[in-house]
Amino acid sequence: MAKRGPTYICQACGAVYHRWQGKCDACGTWSSLSEEAQAAPVPGGRPAAGGRARGRVFALETLKGETQDAPRITAGIGELDRVTGGGFVPGSVLLIGGNPGIGKSTLLMQACAALAQAGRRVVYVSGEESTGQVRLRAERMGLAEAPVDLAAETNVEDIVATLNQGTRPALVVIDSIQTMWSGEVESAPGTVTQVRGSAQALIRYAKTSGACLILVGHVTKDGQIAGPRVVEHMVDAVLSFEGEGVHAFRILRAQKNRFGPTDEIGVFEMTGMGLSEVSNPSALFLAGRDQAAPGAAVFAGIEGTRPVLVEIQALVAPTSLGTPRRAVVGWENSRLAMVLAVLETHGGLRLGQHDVYLNVAGGMRVNEPAADVAVAAALVSSLTGAILPPEAVYFGEIALSGAIRPVSVAAARLREASKLGFEAALMPAGGADAGDGGGLMLRRFGHVTELVADIAARAPRRDVK
């Protein structure tokens, strides 16, 4: 049998190569290949004669049968329970990622304390901080009296052996998975092979014992969870903790959830005593807005199942540069380029000699195309100097032809706007799910030219260039 050569694994994406090269062909990262030993065989494999694995026969079932909802363990934190789909499912594994200092450990400490005070056994394993550092954080938040089992350990085999002693824990937090290492894997801690092997061992424990497991993951410069992407496929839910350092607001977003809706969000505010829930994020994001300034439009959006109102701010200014600037915060650059092209082609506006700055107020990030109309209204308002009606909300998708297309869940958007005191809604002409409009005056537009003409009529000057 020929001897196997060395294996080189990309530390950014996990691609495997049999020779070293400067650039990873899979993800395009330079100098990311590292030589690692072959992974250990899967535990439980029984080699047979001739070197072939001998498996066991298992029973097959049909799709028809009795089903029941998965049991839940509520953490008592409403926004966290909303994102997880109603609480933690026993035996499930969650992966939560976020920038350093965003509040991941703070949120999980509050969840652990709430469950422990409810009489459940909770284990918090820290691989980055000592037990003394974790206790200091708990004291600052007033949670030092919570009966949480605490440990500072990084060896996976020792952690699993300790968890198997005594009463099965309801929740286990591993902070973080990049610091864990397994003796069965011959690689340094933090490498792709170690992260994958450690995650497999911990997930196997959660599935066999029925304990809920939360893994904390570091993120890369572009916001992706560090380590192999296979870990995200292995877990049941992937949560992203987002926020800007200059804002006190934090958004917990579900990117994957086998037991609940995806793209659900929970909004928190960072305080001196930890993270506090924000029950009405729309009022929070709209607080302090300048209603008498051009270039601001209120977008009625949907995040998961929750309607959220945010302010879209735009600034269109003449430029002397050969290539005008396009700066976007909280939205997609490519989507802004598309809306600008439609406004120039079908709206009759000249934006090629203007710098364009777009911002979603409050540190919120908008992902749905229903914000096209609100963005277009803010851009036209800033260019013409027209002040948009402060009591109106905007939503709708703009096609490349300039048509304004209907979006889903219009009735929920209108109800949220009515609840916050808005009086009108500018929405697509099509669509039949608006219901009674929530008591709002509905103004419908079928093409972007109608929207531009309506806003330009409010402008203090007529020489639109």
C-alpha cells in the first residue's frame, strides 16, 4: 500500500490539498494552507476481514406516522426565545457568532442565569477566560448568586467526561469552539481540523444525552464564522449577533434554524447591567429623526415574522471627482447601484455627477428588496430638496423596467405603521394582501416615474439636474 503524502488544509474555507500552494483555489485566500495530520477514524467503526468496514442493519420507516412538536426550554428572555423559535430544544446544537466585544458572552451568561434560577442545571465552559474573569462579569450584571456550574477548560474529552457525571444539564455553553481541542486529532487548537473534530465530539454528546448545546464562534473580517463551514451544517441553528460599536443596539438574527423560522431577529440594548430587551424596536429606530430634512424616508420592513420600521437616509451631493462616490451603510451596494440606474434610465434623473451616501439609521441592516421604494424616495428627495411627508411610510420592490412590484406581508407592515401613529403609506399598485390598510391612507404607484413626479412636485425648485 502506497504511503500517503502530507495534507494541506485551507484555514479559511477548509479545502484540502495534497501539495502546498500559495493561494487557495476554493476561496482565493493567500497563505492560508497549513499542513495537518490525517483526521482520526470515526469512533465506533468495526473493521472486517479484507479491511472493509462492517456496518449494522437498522430499521427503515415511512413518512406517515405520529408527529409532535419539539419540547422547548424557555430562557425567560423574550427576544432570545423569539429568535430560537420559542425556546431551546433538548438535544439541539446552536452556533452563535459575532464580532469581538459585541455581547455574545454577556447574552449567554444572562440566559444561563435565568435557566439556573428556574431550577435547571446549566454548565458554562469558558476556554478564553478564567473562572475569576467570568465571575467578575457576573457580579457586574448582578448574576453572581445564580447557581450556574462554571469551568475553564479546553480539552473536549475532559469536558464530556465531566458533563456525564451527575444530573444531565439542560444547557451547556462552550465559549468558544475555536479554543477547544481534542486528543484524537493531531493538530494545533484553532485549526480547521481541530475545530471540526471538537465540534463533532460535542455535538455527539448533545445528541446522545439530550442536553442543549450552544457553541460560541469567532468571526472573520468579512463577518463569517471562522473555521470550516461544515460546522454550520452540523448544528441545528446558526445565530448571528450584530451591531455597531458606536450604537447601543444589538440584533440577534437567525440565519438557520431547524426548529423555527429563519431571518427572525431579536433586538437588545447594551446597558451597564448587561443586555436589555427592546420590545418595540420600530419606536427605537425612529427616535430622534429629523422630520423637516429632505432625504429621509421611513421604510416599513419585515424581519422574520416581525414588522420593523426604520429610517432610510440619503445624501446626494455634487462632486468634482471623475468617479463619484457611492457609500452605503446597512444596505447592499449592488442594490443601490441598480436603483440609481433605474432612476437615471426611467426616472429622468442625472446622478452621474453626484456623490451618493445612503444610511440605515440605528445600526440596522436591511436585506429585503422591499426597501427599493424607500431608498428611491430618499434619493429623489435629497436631489430635489423636497421634504417627504413625515407621516408616510414607503415599501415596494423596483424592477429593472422601472415597474414597482408588490411585496409580501403588506398588511403586517401597515398595521405596524398605524400603531406608531403614521397616517399614509406609499406602496405598489399591485398586491391584494393589504387588508383594510390598518386605517392608513394608501397611495399606490405602478412605476418609478410616478414616484419621481410626486416627490418632484414638492420640491422648492424646479430645475432638477
